[in-house]
Amino acid sequence: MKAWLKSTGAEFWSSLVLLLLSVAVINEAFNLELGTPRNPGSGFMISGAAAALGLFALRQFIASLFLPAHVKASSGDPIHWGRIVCVILAVLAYILLLEPVGFLLCTFFLLAFLFQVLEPGHWVVRTMGAAFTSAVAYVIFAKALRLSLPRGLIGLF
Amino acid sequence: MWTDILYGFTVATTPENLAYCFIGVLLGTLVGVLPGIGPAGAMALLLPVSFKITPVGTFIMLSGIYYGSMYGGSTTSILVSIPGEPASVMTCVDGYQMALKGRAGPALGIAAFGSFIAGTISVVGLMVLATPLAKAALKFGPPEFFCLVLMGLTLVTYLSQKSAEKALMSALLGMLLSWVGLDLINGQSRFTFGNMELNDGIGVIPLVMGLFGISEVLLELEKDERIDVIKTKIANLLPSRDDWRQSTGPIVRGSVLGFLLGIIPGGGGIIANFMAYVMEKRISRHPETFGTGEIAGVAGPEAANNAAAGGAFIPLLSLGIPMNATVALLFAALLIHGVRPGPLLIEERGDIFWGIIASMYIGNVMLLVLNLPLIGLWVKVLKVPYRIVFPMILLFCLIGSYAINLSVLDLELMLGFGVLGYLMRKFDFDTAPLVLAFLLGPMMEVAMRQSLLLSQGSFTVFIARPIAATCLGIAALLLGLNLLPVIRQRRDRLATVEVK
């Protein structure tokens, strides 16, 4: 299984995802009103576009099964997957906690974390930087531009 | 026309609009200098802020970012050999060589002056061509619009830097995303999954912020690159007489070529920059000098990318059809303000149209003034560590997306599109066709369904009308060229250009 996963490439997975997506969309489009050419319904263009996407994806999927192994292998510089996953999770946590916890606290914690992602160290300076930046962002966006940002726990707003 | 342009200057020279123009070109230059965020990303970040300002001011500012970034991109190309913008890729080739020979000053100077001249030429072209084209477009009906949009999208995919087939899939995905929400014709909910917030569809701001802002950050985080700015004295920014003698022809040729390429769908600065370099090398009496610090290799491409920026406004303002992803954001900005770009824009909102043209003249002068004396400042900006830049970008994206509707769903969509954009780039899918198709999808669907209603279900309506038939024919030809394996393989091989 591991060997098979390793041997499949980007083309295989991307085309498979798009193929499944197009099938799902076509299925949903049939639940909408397709209509007729004389009176096209809500699903008319959607089914057409999804069918076209599905055909292209199917062609790529089939082609990917016959790609030589060396083409499928990835090459190039090492990728810091850990950083990318951490940033995505941090932003997701920010989004989920923004309204209950509040803009100021969430922004502070997010920035304090992000300042450490690329080059960890200098905790005190960077934490103070995060606090300062959060405060400036609050002044600019909430006060000067009058955006309604969530109050949350602190209730400073 | 002269009274119109004078009217435009009265609009553009109000203190407020002058300030927006200045902010736009300054931000554009900054964005052009900084690798890792492009004009599309910067414009996406500023879209929510534009709610607070007038449509004219918004468009002036965002336009300034667009053509300003073309100026800024040359600075990093010349000093670091990293293009600040994709539209400055070819400038790296000879620009950096000039810098290595101690001629960074003349390289930067001729890039700035060439950009100024080209920008001015393209604004004149825009002024001359936009009005007649808009008048012709008033004769377009739904079949013409449908076929024109289809042709535009097909051409964008044909000219894609990556796989044309993947670009087509990207465009189709963009169309499907654009149809989420209520059907514009019969009000039926589509793909909302019971979520009332999705009845209005997916917002353009979360989509573009995710695809351009978040995904760009994720891509940059992969690497450990450090930017090493060349340590050379930057002097003699004013080109010498000999520099001008060698550069005048390339600047004029680059301006005309860039302007024409800017008009066509999918064209724009990147192709213009590349084609101008190839053209200059081909017609040069000493092509072997290209790549060793030839000033024509800087002047021509830099003029071309700036002229292309001006040319790209023509289909946007006259036809209401953006022909590349960056201009699509200008289109989105106007839609947000309830202004519909298109053939009627000149008649109904002459203040926007002529104000923009006048502001582009003013903006080009500001850019010349900004770029030369402030070179030292831009060099310092290049040295700001990315660990400080990327959190700011993310924060801007988050605040910007939330501020539109105060909706957490918008933030979730933005993050989702960010991950999607990142994966698309990793899997070699071009994101520009997705954005263009997303913006044009609703118009395309309405035009198609109206056409069929008018013709009582007959598809011959697209062939019977000459303009529609011509556009459809071109689209079919390009689609065929895209899909024919032999031509596709040769085109894909030609599309692989390595900058050494």
C-alpha cells in the first residue's frame, strides 16, 4: 500500500479529486431543474460545466495511470510541511475563536505564534511585538476605520 | 475628447483623489519591490478598505497599485536577480548583469524612464481606443457577450504559463464556484447546503484573498531563501546620452508591443515582458551581447510590461470584461461599489472613466519621482525579514475578509481558498483562470440562458450573428489547439522558460 501510494503522483490525485467533484456536482445539478434548451433551468449550465470538467479530469486520470515512475517522483528543494500545517491550524484556531474570545486576544496570540514560525527565538521581544502590533491593528481598524470587530472576553470595545 | 480629458483632470486632481493616486502608486511600488506578494494580493487586501472611499477613489488607488507594481518589480530584478513581479522576469537577465558591472544606477534609471514613457503612450492609446470600442460594444446582445466571454476565457487558458488543459479545468471550477447561491433568473438555491449566508454566493474578497494572499504566504513558507541584495554603489540614475541612444528604439517598440498584448485576454505584463526581450534580441545587430548586461534588454521589457498594464484597461472599461486576474480585481472593486464596467460606463460614469485616465498620467509622473530618489529606501525594504512580513499579510487578509459581512463563514471560505490555491499551485494549476471564470461566470450564464430564451432553444443563434460566430470560431480554434496532443506538447515545451 505504501509503495503504491509512493508510486502515484500529483496528476493521479488531482484528477481523481476533480473527477469525484464533477460527479457530485452533476448529481446535485440533476436535483435542480435542468430545463430544456427552450427554457434552461438552474442546473443547465452547471451540469454542462461539470460534465466538461469531469471529462478533462477523466482523461488526466487515465493518463496518470500510464505515467512513467520517474515522472511521478517529486524533486526539488525540501518543503517545510510542518510550518505550513502549523500556520493553517493557527489561522483555523483564530477563525474559530475570534468571536467567543475577541479580536484583541486572538490577534495577539496568533501574531505571537506566527512570529516564531520561521525562526524561533527572542521570545520576549517578539511577544512584545505581537502585543504592540495587535494594539495598533485595533486602533487602525476598530477606531479609525470603525470596523465592528468582535468584543469577546475582554470587553474593551 | 479634449474636453473629456480636461474633465478627467478636474476629477483626478482633487486633493482626495491625488492622495489616493499617491497611496496607490506607493503601495504598488512597494508590492512590486517585495517578492512574495503581488499586485493582485495587495489589491485583494485593500478591497475591504475601499468600502470607505468613493468608486473613483477606489479605482484610482487600485489602478495605481497595478501599474505601480510594474515599476517596483524592476528594482528587485536588477539588484537581486529575483523578479519582484512575474512581469519583470526578463529584466533579471540583463539588469542583474548590469548591476554586477557597477551599472545598477543606469539600469534602474532606464527602467524607470522607460516605464514612464511606455505608461504615457499606453494611456494615450487607452484614451483613443476605448470610446470607439465602447460604442461598438453597445450593439452587443446576449449571444455576443456569451461568445466574447467564452473566447476570452479560452484565450486565457491557451496563454496560461502552465498546462492549458489544467487551466481549462481551473476555469471550469471557477464557473462552478460562481454559481453557488441563488439563481439570478429564477431565485432557486444552488449548493448552499441550507446555509442562508451562501444565498448571496461566495464573496469575491474571501476568494481572491485566499487564492492570492494566503496561498502565496503558504508557498513562501516552504522555502528557506534569504534575499542578498547586491552590494554596489547605486549612482548615475540619470541615463547618459549613449544609454538613451541604445534604449529609445526598444522603449518605443516595447511600448507598442506591450500595449497590444495588454488588450488581448490572458496577455498582460508577463507575456509582454518576455516577448519584448525576445524581439529586441532578435532584431539586435549584436544578439550575443544579450545576457551580459545589454541595456536594451532592460529598456524594452520594462517598457512593455508598463504599456501592457495600460492596454489591459481597454477591454475592462469598454467591454466590461477583465482579461487577466489582476484587472479582474479592479472589475470586482467596481462591482462592489455598484458600478458596472462596460460600454455604458463612459456615458453613465464619465467621472470614473476620464478620472482614471487623467490619474494614470498623474500616477506615471508620481512613479518616476518616487522610483528614482527613493531607490535607497526600496533597497532597505527588501531587507525586511519575511518572518515579519507574512504575519502582517495574514492579519490583513483575516481582518479584510471579516470586515465585509462580519461573518466567520467568509474567514472559513478564505482559508479554504487559501489551501486550495496552495494545492493548485503545487499541482501546477493556474489560479488566474479560476478567478476570471468566477467573476465572469454569472454574466456568462445569464447571457447564455437569455440567448436561448430569445432563440426559443436554438443554438444556431450563436452562429447566425457575425460577432458571436467570430468569437465562437476563435474559441473553438483555441480549444482545438489546446487539446491536440502534438501542438499541446510543443506549446508546453515552449512555455518552459528558465531564467538563468
